Amino acid sequence: MPVDLSRLSEEELVDLHRRVAERLTLIRSARQLHDLARFTVGAVVEFETDDGRRLRGTIARLNRRTATVLTPSGSWRVSPSLLRLVPADAMVDAIVARLRPIGRRA
């Protein structure tokens, strides 16, 4: 359904622009809601910071467009598209790696 833009008046172009912008906003909102629905408060997630660090934390709050993630380095508001759920096996492995063997007493 191609539209010949050269035949549209300025008023028609402005109206078309408004309608396209509204449609794009609706599509983006639906995508964000879908992305956010994958997570729950208390879920353990990972994300990469702008400087390339990989952080792991717990979702403390689900906001309208972001998730608030608590990490050892502080609180972060992160887009759900940047979050990855941490599998339960990886959480157990991380806990076990931090355990120290208890020495035997004679």
C-alpha cells in the first residue's frame, strides 16, 4: 500500500506524521510491557553496564518502563530488554563457589 507523498498537502503530511508517531508509541509500549512481564520481583537477573561490566542482582521493583535491580554496587534502573534471568543452576554454583571447606579438628 504505497503512498505517493509528493501528492499530499502539508496538512495531510502533518496528520500522517502524527498518526505514524502515535502508532510507533503504541508498538513500543506494547513491547516494553511484554518484556517486563517476563520478570517478577525477587527474580535474580544479570545485565551489562555501559562500561562493559556484568552485574547480577535482584529485582526489587517493576516500574512502568524499567526494573529496579539491587546489586552489591547499588540500585540500578534497567530496561527489561537488557535483563537476562539467571538460571537456578548458576545461582547454586555461585553460592557453592563462595563456600569454604570446614577444617577437621583432631
